[in-house]
Amino acid sequence: MSSPGPQKGQPWESDERLDRIIALYLQEVESGRTPDRKDLTARYPDLAEDLEAFFANQDFIRGLDPQAGRYVEEGGTAPTDAGEECPRTFGDYEILQELSSSSMGRVCRARQFSTDRIVAIKVFPGAQHASPDDSLRFQLEAKAIAGLDHPNIVPLYVVGESQGQPYFTMKFIEGGSLADHLPYFLGDPRAAASLIEVVAMAVHHAHERGILHRDLKPANILVDLDGRPYVSDFGLAKRIEEDGSSTHPGALVGSPSYMAPEQAAPGKGSVTTVSDVYSLGAILYELLTGQPPFRGETLVRTLEKVIHNEPPRPSQINPEVPGDLETICLKCLQKEPRSRYQSAAELAADLRRYLSGEVIHAFPAAASEQGLK
């Protein structure tokens, strides 16, 4: 592989050189060749640490086996035994319909006998045989929801145990998830902006109370019959640590098409509130274009795109996307966390400016910057 350029320069020049070296490396790999990694790090000693981190990310992604149960794209959980069925009655509840099922529990539509109200109930079946991690996640999800009180977050009603199985109940949102309503927003960018503005403020409420969602996607936003959105499914939520970060790098949780680069690979940095901002941008992108910013043929390919590729501009896919809304969306999707909106509230504020016809605070990337990316 030929030398991409000189080895000395200002810090920003080092970033450019690193990008060019990585781009050439990937071109070699795509062509079926195997570049010598040791030769590269020896040739560019000032970039050796960054290059080694990049190679580690590549090895991590290539080592993932989605069929081995290490990761399942939709929600990060594996299905429960198909032979198990929801009981017709469960304590004070009559089970009416199963809505979803995973190793994190079954969610059903149910009627509470004592109050005669319809609720959503999440039951953790086989709790006595569950792994400690799954049991802890179920408990943490209930605690996370219990600490939140926002009109656009699905509220928690009851936490309990019946027939040896932990459960909690929530408000039942009749109307389905945002994933069921995507075509409606494709022709109405203002409606898309309005919905994400509301969702962003709900997510900001969670952040202010120390909770990262970590799995924001259309399937986890419920929409009632009046079109009001509700953030749901805190099964992968994490309490923000005192330093403002979440887990250490390397934990792969979330849904690949909507997860931030720092979630998708180790060595990219800690998962923080701006990681949820990225996911909000990915949802907005899909509302505007009809597709998520990244989707590969396989899980591994999707993760590679999230980490290394820039998404097509929304207007390239849907020419009707307004320029300001495109700028807001792409700011959320910046690879570097510091280049995104630094809070969900900041994102919501810029969406309100767009909706009211004011000047937004985000700036579109210059043509030269887009070309470099």
C-alpha cells in the first residue's frame, strides 16, 4: 500500500492523514488483499496508537457471531422458548394478547380484575432459571421506569410477583409503535420534526434523572390513537455514573442501525447521553427517508458502516427534505460525540426553531468537509 502522505504536521493534519490511511487500508481489504498492519504502524509511528485501536475495532466486529447468541439485532435479546405460552390468568390479571417476547420477558395486553382496566404487563418467565444478568436487567428496567414521571414516557403502575414470576404493569398504549407508522411521516417532514422534538424532551427527562435509554428506535416509541408518542422499553437502560458516562467501552448493547459508533465498537469512548442523541437522529433520518442511516446485509456489515461510513444526505434519498431539517439530522449523526448536540434538550430546541421558522443553531457541513468524510 503506497504512502498516503507526509508524517509531520498540525493535529488536524494528523486526523486527515489517519482518515486517509484507514480509507486506503479498507480499499485494500475490499479488493481481497491483506495489508500488513505492522508495516503500517511502523511507517507511521505517531499514528500507531490510533491505528492499533482501529485494528482492534475491526477484529472485534469480525469476531461477532450473531448466530451464537452473543447478540441479537432487535433489542439485544434472544427469544424465549417457543413452547411456553402466556397463561390465561396471572394473579390479578387476565392475559388478553401477547405483544412481544424475548429473554427479557413477555409483554402482554391484559385486563386487571380489581380495577377493570387494560394494561401492558411484562412478565419475566422462568426467573428461577434465568441468568443473573437477565434477572438484574429486569429489575433495573422496573427501577428505571419507576423513577421517571413524564407525559411522553410510558408510566409504571405495579411491580410484583405471581406464581414465582416477577412482573410489572404499565399503561397500555393503543396504537402500536412508531415502526408501524413510518410511511405517514415520509411525506410530512414537519410532523417528523414535531414528533422527535417531543420524544427528545422525554429522553432529556430520563437523562436528568440519571437514566440512559441505549436502545432508542422506532419499535420502542409507542404512538397512541391521537398521534402522541411515548418512549418505552427501558430494558437496556443504564444509570449514568457520577462522571456522566455509562459503561466502559466494549459492551455491545442496542440495535445496530440506531446505535452510536461508541456503542458499536470498543475503544470509541464511553456511552453517554449524546449516544441517545445519535439514536434520536437515526430515528429522524428514517422518518425523513424511509430507511435508517445504516443497514448492511449482515449484522457485522451494519456495525462496520455505523463505525466508518458517513450516511447519505437525507435529501439525496428524499429531495423533499428541508435543508435545515437535514442539517439538524446530520448533526445528531456525527461520528464524534462532541460534534453532536450535547443534550437531547438542545436537539429539541433546534427542532422548535425549525418548526417556528427561526434560524437554527446547527450549521451544515462545508462541501470540503463532506468531501473529506
